[in-house]
Amino acid sequence: MNDFRKDFPLFKSIDEKNSDLNDSLIYFDTAATAQRPFCVLEAMNSFYAQNNANPLRGIYDLSERATKIYEDARSTVANFINAKEAREIIFTRNSSESLNLVAYTYGMQNVQAGDEIVVSIMEHHSNILPWQFVCQQKGAVLKFMYVDGKTGTIPETEFEKITPKTKIVAVTQVSNVLGTENPIKKIASLAHKNGAVIVVDGAQSAPHIKVDVQALDADFFALSSHKLCGPMGIGALYGKLELLENMPPFLRGGEMIEYVTQTGATWAEVPHKFEAGTVSAGDAAGFAVAVEYIQSIGLDNITKHDSLLACQLVEGLKNIPHVSIVGNQDGNKRCGIVTFTVDGVHPHDIATLLSDENIAIRAGHHCAQPLGEYLKIPATARASLYFYNTEEEIDIFLKKVAKLREWSGYKD
Ligand code: 7TS
């Protein structure tokens, strides 16, 4: 891979106060949020500097330009995940909001007392709490598919929890802790055979692997812009058109209506039915350019690079005494996410000690507490990699990890 670091202002000496630190920063926390390249910042700036008007409502040229940028962004995202039509993409704030949208609309409309919703134990809280809410409101049952801690995968027998009682299966495509990719196509087929819909959390997959929602036969698919180099504050929900058309609105207000009287309202067509109020058009412009930037690098190249680095990292960590990798021990099966513990050093101390070396990783429960409880590992350290990371960075990282116990006072 080329040196993509140069595309990212944060890694350059722009801000004098932070320049030295940013120049040498090893950023291994892309699973929390990716960095933003120049082109994304320029796209957002250009929207506000040259095309700023409230989209979808003005009849003058500037507003029409703003509308075009916003709607073109929708087409770009649709193309990115191979949605059949652009209107199957709803802009939200992030994956969390996308998942909540489905829960509050499809879930509240279609789940009744005694029904079941099936999730996996490796879900991020954003794909558990909305379903807990629906179950609590409706008297339905939330069932968990458990994982094999050694492989980080869901054993086939767990899929038997999907039955005719199941109304919704909500599962992540890639775990933000284990890095595992779940067999979405297979789970979707089981869900459909049992008359359920499948909601796929794509927050960690869309940045790293080629997603084709039609090939997966996903009914809903959630993603966040900020995890794939776009701005924070915008994400998307894909939904099959027929499902979206039959769902009630999520939020009510401006621009999501067809007609309003004193006593009621009728709704705008999909997707605008789900986009109440002034939309985040500047963010949408940045999101679209981020997608195009990722496409220009090529997802196949990104997947390959992430795997290469993850293998180097996993193999290196295996050679350091007292270090354990959580989940699958093959770097090829981790989508660039490597989670580990060091005997006697709390993950928060790992992150703090590495921060002193100008390395950014995340430590803690990673918003997946039920998984930590199930595996009996409540906290871990996590290095998450992307195309702008390099083999040299992994080498430095491994040398520092090898020192963690010494820095913590152990004499081994
Ligand atoms: N689903 C998964 C699998 C995630 O990893 C995250 C964020 C979300 C949903 C929520 O995304 P958001 O954009 O709505 O916040 N995961 C992480 C993480 O692993 N560290 O920080 C955020």
C-alpha cells in the first residue's frame, strides 16, 4: 500500500502545538473512529462556503444545488453497499440511530407479546439496547446466540435459536471486539425461512470489507460515516423499499410530511418520511467524498492490507510472554481488530502506558459488556488498524507492548 498518511492533515505538522506528537502518532483506534483525509474536509468546507442553503425546500438555485449535493450523496452511499435504489438509504446520525430507527418503527409495529428477537452476544450495546427496549415494551423475549470464545465465531447450533417465533434477528457483520465476520447470508436465509427480518449492524464491516446488501439479502443495514473516514454526526440506514414504505415515521417535523391538518398528517415518500427537520447536508457531502476516497483505494486492497497488518500484530503478540489474544488467533480472521490482555497489567494501564509512547489504542469493555461478562474478560486492550497504518508502526507497537510488564514493576 502507498503511504496514505500524507492524505491526513492530523498526521502532519499543521498545528504547531501538536505537530511533533501528531507526526509520530501511532493511531490504532480506527474502530472507535477513523481519521479524516483532506478531501473530506474540503468537501464539507466547500458545501458551506459555496453551496450552503437549506436543502429540499428552496426553489432558488442555491437551494437546488444544496439539494443535489445531498441527494447525490445518497446515491453514492447506495452504490457503496449496492442498494437497489438510492431511496433505500436514509441518512441518520450514526449506526446507533439507524438501529434505533428500526427498533422504534419496524420493531414497535411488528413485535407482539410472546414473540422473540434474536441477537448475538458479541453485539455492541447499540445493537442490544434498542431490542431490549422493544422486548420490554411489547412483552417479547430477547434471545442471545453465544460465541465460541476460542474462535470468536457463533457455532451453527446457536442459529437454532432462530425459530418461527422470531420476528427480528439483529446481528453485527463484524464484531468490534473479536473482529469476527459473521455469516450474514446464512443467518439472513434462516431468518427469512422463519418469517423474520434481519437487521445487520455494519458499523465495523463497511469500512473494511466489500458490502453488498442485495447479495447478503439484508433487510436493514446500519453504518456510520465516521468509521470510514467521513465526518462524525452522519450515518446511514439501508432498508428494503417495501419494508420502509410500510413503516411509520421515526421522528416527526419539517420536510417529512405530505400534508398536515390540525388533527393529523400524511407522510412524505421514503426516504424523506424518515428525515425530519433540516438535514446534515455538509456532513452528507463529506460522507460521499469519504466513500469515494475509500472506493478509489479499493476495498479489496484495504481488506488485504488490514489482514496483513493484523497477522503481523497477532503473530508478534503471540511471541510476547504474558500476552493473550482474545478470540481468533488468526490475523486473517480479525478485520484489523486485535484485542488482547497482558497478565497483571490492567487494560486501562496498557492504554495509558502506550499513550505515553504516543500510541492510541482503546481499552475497556468496548461497549460490549454482555460479551465481556460471557467470556469472563470484563476489560481488554484493543488495537484496531486501517489502510493508513504501516508495518513499521506494528513493529514499534510490539516493542512497546513487550515492555509493559517491566514498566509496571514486574521483573520477568
Ligand atoms: N456497532 C458496532 C459494531 C460498533 O463497533 C459501534 C461503535 C457501533 C455500533 C456504534 O457506532 P456509532 O457510530 O453509532 O457510535 N463502536 C465503537 C468502538 O468499538 N469504540 O468506540 C465506538
